[in-house]
Amino acid sequence: MARFPLQPEHYRRSLTYIGAAVLVASVTLYLALPVAALFFRTTPELFFSSLSDPYVRSALYLSLATSVVSLCIVVLVGTPFAYAHSRYTYPGKIVVDTFIDLPLVLPPAVAGFALLVLYGRVGLIGKYLNMFGISLAFTTVAVIMAQIFVASPFYLRQAKSLFEQLDPAYEQTARTLGASPLRVFTTVTLPLTAGGLVSGAVMTFGRALGEFGATIMFAGNLPGVTQTMPLAVYGAMQGDFNIGITISILLVIISFAIMVAVRYLASRKVPHA
């Protein structure tokens, strides 16, 4: 039988497929192997036994509690703020946009130091609060403040974008039927943007849960008071290495669940009528 030599375009196509496969595999392995190493470094028995350690439980409960409180504050304050910011034009709006995005690029340690300079005992505002016996730095409240500062842009940006993309005709139609602005917002605007808002809220919760730099600078690393899970991992590096692995695996599991939830919500279509 006669053999037909491969054409040059076949060679190029094959090389392209091989190059793409190597590139995808390399990037995936680079990102996945460090995470996989955590699971290979421990055993199920050791992992579950470490979960009962007071050090782990304290950090887990504190992280979940402060992250939930931070999320509630961001949603309750950020939703009407994002709506007003997206619907109205006012002087300095570009500056406000810049400050919304600033925590995304600002190093967390700088954010924590800035909060300390402002709210610390000798800070610009903290020194006056200290006169009334109010101390914010190195308290659980400081943890929540740091989480809000670094995580709120994830929700604010998402909410602002959703409100800007929503067709005003839906709201105008509701107003012509006699609905008040508040009723229009709660019965028309929020339901039409609910999927995206929940997605932004989930991302905000995940970012608050994983916050480290701003927290350790402004709140410190006090067990049971300000020591969240990321700080507990840092502390475990100097003590029980297995505890650090257990907490790290917990954070990986929670982060993975958050990403799955966000992708699920993003895949759902929001009804428009």
C-alpha cells in the first residue's frame, strides 16, 4: 500500500495540540500540586483527631463568626450604597470608584497598618475613642474591620456592575404602577440581580475568611480573640506542624466549596420578566 506523507499543516496542527496540552498540564500541575501536597502530608485519622484540638476549634469558630458578621455588614451597607452609586451621578464619583477598587491592589499589610494608624490607641481617631474607654485595635472588632476593608470590594464591584447592567425600564414600569422607590428596589431590582449578588457575597465571605495581612497588623494574633484560621496556620508553623496542615486543609475545602458555589450561581440565568 502506498503511504501518503503528512502534509506540513498536519505537522503544525499536531505541534499546536502538543504544545497546548503541555502548557495546560504545566499550569494545572503548578497550581494543583501544592494543594495536593497538603493531603498527602497527613492521614484521615490524624486530620480528624486534630479537628478536636482546642487550638483548631477556636480559630475555626472565630473565623466563621467574624466572616459572617463582616459579610452581613457588607451586604446591608454595600447593597444600597452600590445601587445609589450606580444610579446617580455626583461630583467625585470617579474618586469613589478608585477607593472601592484600592483594597484589591493594596498590600494587606499596608491596609492593616493604615487601619492601625487611624484607629489605634494613638491613631488619628483612636486617640479620641480611647478617651471614652473604646479600644478597637487588637480586639475581635478589629478583625471584623480588617475583613470588611479587604473583602468589601468583591461585593461592591459586583453589585455596582449588576445594577448598572439592569434595564431601568423594569423599575420605571413598577413606578408607573404606583410602587414606592423602596418597594421597587425590594420587589424588582433585588430579585432580578439576586443571583449575581449572592455570588458576590460568597466571594466576599471567602476573602474575609482567608484574610491574613491586615488582620495580623491591626488585630494581632491573640488565641481566642483575634487568631483566625490563617493566623493559626502561621502560629502552628512554630509549634505543631500537623495542626497547621489540618487548618490549611480546612481552608482549602472551604475555598473549593466557595468556588463551586460561585460557578454554579454564575451558570444560572437570571429571569427578566
